[in-house]
Amino acid sequence: MNFYENTIKNMNKAAKTMNLDPETLLTLSSPQKTLIVSLPVRMDDGTLKIFEGFRVQHSELRGPFKGGFRYFPEVNLDEVKALATEMSFKCAVAGIPYGGGKGGVKCSPKEMSQGELERLTRKYVQAVYQIIGPEHDIPAPDMYTNPQMMAWFMDEYSRLSNKYQPGIVTGKPIEVGGSLGRGTATAQGGAYILEKYMEKNDMKPEGTTVVIQGFGNAGMYAAEILHGMGFTILGVSDSKGGIYSDKAIDPFCVLKDKKEKGSVTDCDEGKTCTNEELLEKPCDILVLAAMENQVTEKNASKIKAKIILELANGPTSAEADAILEKNNVVVIPDILANSGGVTVSYFEWVQNQSGYYWPIEEVDAKLKRAMVEALERILEFQEKHNCSMREGAYISAFDRMDKALKLRGSGAHLKCKVYFNK
């Protein structure tokens, strides 16, 4: 089962549990618009290379499309459709007035120079220019895209529109309209969720052990934040492998070694292992901060953690969910756990629109309140329907989107149908 099929399965399960209007489910089961583009880019050696790019706009029932774009060799349309769909649910879970969008370009960013990446980014903006905008579709960073690329994106869009447009993209550097707290928002939001969930269940950080798969922005900051809160970090991993200690590792030492040597596996803090092995190591909390489909029916029964915190998108398959639930493993789902990133993206967009920028204390306070409120709402739906937290999250989102669809009237259905036929 691929990522998109898995997302649809999660939607169908929640819709059945809550007895959702079938027309609402049908409307939200397909993206409103899908764009596939060819991007000719002149490489540093003078050759011309054609890259394939995507932008999927899932739903604008609750506001402008919102979602990142990624650079990755294995990007495909089904993956981008799944990510766009999940963004609609994520924004609804977080209670922010956006719908879901997502983009991607099939490329190998680690093998490209800064000049090549800038030319590719500007070419992508030119290709999607007609369907994006600060009030229509607002991209952001994702896998292997970063604040520098957002600055190029904003600059190219502003050039094409002949107007300074900082609100066209979020996740920008502070110097060109970014928000304080955006870089750490995904990890910080997840930490707020975990902290509140543990508080409700009389658990404390002290003595609680954590393993983190993925040491990119989300995983790296999660390690630092959770370490600072008193959790004991036992293991981390990146794309080359992982390290694990049955006592503790210092995430700051790991980060230093990774920057100097290239991988967490070059750190002396613990014994090396594969990413797959790390998932099965003893711990209380497993943080999934890498890619989709990491916990599946093949390894779910071997997971020893009591709680899984999903900072990545779609890291657990529907089949694995059933096994984990049977084994009493609590899964804090991605559309809740990693919604801190899009929440602070919304804050950035609001600041861009108003031209007034908030201090970090205000950003963090607003983020914590939004995350805790989202968790409380999901737990209410979970109790009401006697279901998993993932189902509760989808039900929370469906509830908001269903109300928006009915309030907007028949025109909302018709708009979707027009897009389907394009």
C-alpha cells in the first residue's frame, strides 16, 4: 500500500466511525487540482537537464492552500497527493484557516550546487506562478528545501508580480520576512503535545527514555528540546544509520560530530545500528522524524516503545496501526504531532500580511496554546467514538471541513467537480 492509499484508508476508517456525510468524504477524497510541470535547468557544466515537478492543491474549503515543496530523487505524484491531502487535515486539526497543498521536484539536491538549486527553484516558481499566491496557495520548506530556497522563491515571485510579496511563502529567513520560532516549530509543537499528553497520564520526563529516527531539522531539534526537558535520549539516526546507548547520549555532541564528520554514525556516543534496528530498540517513546512508511506490518510487532510521536508525515502504515493498537502502543499521529510547523507558518503569514512581527515569547505562547487546544479536542473525539488517537484526529478535521462545506453551500461541491475535470 502506497502513502496515498494509506491516507485514503485512514480517511475512510474515520468517516465510517463518525458516520460522515458520504458526499463530504467523496469531495475530500480527491485533490481539487494537480499540476505536473517540466523544468529545464542549465547545469554548471553547460548541459541542459529537465526536471519533473508537481504541485497538488487538495482543498480550499477552509482557506488558501498551504503546504511545502520538497526536492528528492523519489518524489512522485501519489506521494505529493498524499501529502497535500494530509495538509488539509493537519490545518483543520490545528484550527488554522488553510487548506492543503504540496509540491515537489524529482532531483538529487545533495549532488547539486547552490547555483543549480537556485535556478531550479526559480524555474519551479515560474512554472507554478499562475496557481499560487499569498491569498491562494502558500508554499513552505519541506524535505531538502530550506529557508534560503524560500528566499529565492519569494524573490522570484515578487519579480514576476512586480511587487514585494513576502507572504507568498513561509519558512523564510528572518531578514526577508520570516518568523521567529519557525525553524524549531515542528519539533517544539510535538514537544508541547507530548508534554501535555504525559501530564494527563501522570508521566514525567525524568527517567523517560526516547529514541529518535531522523536527525534532520525536526529530529535534531526534537532531540535538543526533549533533552532540555529532562528526557533521556538513547538513540538517534540519519539517512546513513543510527547510534544507540542503553544509558544515554548527548544530542549536542551528536550534532557536533554530524556537522564535522557527516553522519550521526561517526559519533562515539553509542553503538552503531541500522535505521531498521533502531526502531526496535528498547525505549519509552519512539519519535519518527524521517520518512513515510517506516513502521509497517513487518516490524510493528517488534516495536518496544509505549508511545510513538510522529514528527514525519505518514511514517506508520494502516496495517501497523492495527498491530500497535492491539499491543497497547499509543500513536500520537502526524496530523497532530507535526502540525506545529504549519501553525507557525500561519503565524508568519499573518505577520507578513500585517507588517508587524512578534517576539519569540509571543510565538511560543501562541504555538503552545494552539497545540494543547488541538490535543484536547482530539481526545474528546477519541473518547466520544472510542477510537484511536489517529481516528480522533481525522474525525476532528472532518468535523471542521464538513461544517465548512455545508456552510459554503452547493457551490463548494461544484467547484471541486470543475477542478476534477481539468
